[in-house]
Amino acid sequence: MEFPKLEAVPAYHATTKDGRTVPFIIAILLYDQEQKPRLIPAVERAIDRAIEVTGREGLARATIRENDNLYDTASTYLERAMAIDGAIVLFRCETPELCERLMGHLNTHYTLSMVQEQASGVDDGETTSGPLQSVQKGQSCT
């Protein structure tokens, strides 16, 4: 199977009002010819980069399907991951539209910021800009 050519996939932090946080990545759920779930290289690089920047090494896979209650399922996955030291959540969605709805839900219920390298003089290693208003259609999906 030929996977889409995508250069980069962003990783974000989702932070609750009480300060709990977890990094996450959103990707489309793709399968190879043997019908096994596969990640494209851009998603693999995003995971590697999130590990490098955050120091977290655990990957919590969260599969979101069209027939799931997106809002309850996504929040449950994030809340569980926030209780696991070192967790990064990889959301795998069945469709690009589901990726978009997931990002919209997370943007509404959490403070989102991009996972970025720590700049000199910055303590937290991330830039927070409040709710992400400029996420374009499909931007967070692979």
C-alpha cells in the first residue's frame, strides 16, 4: 500500500484547568496490505520528536472510530493518559473528518499548545497561545 507523502505532523500538549497535561498527536488510522495498522513516516517522526522534546517515552494508542462517542472517548483517553507518567497519546482516527472533529473537541475542552523545543530562558519548553483558532481543515491529520 502506498501511504500519503506528508512531511510533518504536529504534536500538541492538552492541559486541563487544574494544570494536568499530556502531549498528543492525531493521525489517520491506515492499514497495510495485510490489514495491520501502520504509521506513516511523518507520524513516526512526530512521536520521536515528542519523546525527544518532552522526555516522555510511553505511547498510549487511542483508536477513534466513526461509531464511537467521540467526545466521551477522547476525553477518557486523555484523562487516563494524564495519570500515567511519561505518556504521549497517539489518536488514530478512521477518517480525516473525524480527525477534524477530534481537534475541535480538544480545542474546546483543553488548553492546547504545540510541543516545541525549549528556547533559552523559557522554563516550560512550550508556547501557549490559548485556544487554537487557526487550525485549518486537515492540518492535524495525517
